[in-house]
Amino acid sequence: MSDIEQENIMSKPVGPYTPIVRGGDLLYTSGQIGVADGQLVEGGLETELRRAFVNLREVLSSAHASLSDVVKTTVFLADIDDYGAMNAIYTQEFGDHRPARSAVAVAALPLGARVEIEAVATV
């Protein structure tokens, strides 16, 4: 997929990286946070994570994939105490699909986000 195709489908990345890259039969996404129109959405963890999933769906869609193609995710939490709330939203977003997952607490995330999610999907 060309850079032009990516720009037409999704907003431009805020850093020097590519939102999604294909390697063989796998797609690797960059971490998605709850950003809309270049700004972190307001409303806390739930709003941020739901927006991060919107962004993740858009990135996957740009490569003709969906959440059902995801085989592995990594969730980064600014506060490990958000684990339970994240788990509830994550389960709703993925439905019955259960990719492998790691969830880790980190010192900080871009733009002061509370959560970031990255994924590996099959094509």
C-alpha cells in the first residue's frame, strides 16, 4: 500500500512511522490511542479506548483487514488500575474473537493518553 493510499484512508501519523505494515502474511499496526482530529478525546479511559478501537479498525481496513483478522494485541496502560475497565471494553469491542494479548503498564503514553493498543493481523 502506498503512502498516498494511506493518507487518503486515514489521518496522517503524528510521528515518523507508518500506521500499518505488511510483512509476509501478517499486518503490524502502530499503537493506536484515542486521537480524533489530532487531539486526544476527552472523557477518560473508556472514551479513549473506544476511539483507539475506531482508529485501529480504520488502520486495519486500509489493508483490507478487520478486528476478526487480529491474532495478537498489546495494550499499554498508563495506570495498571485501569486493567479491569480496559478488559471490559476490550471484550465488548472484540466480541467472541479472542486474539492473544499482552497488557502492560507504562510510565507515560503520547499526548497524555491513558491507553494505547497495537495489533498483529493475518491477511
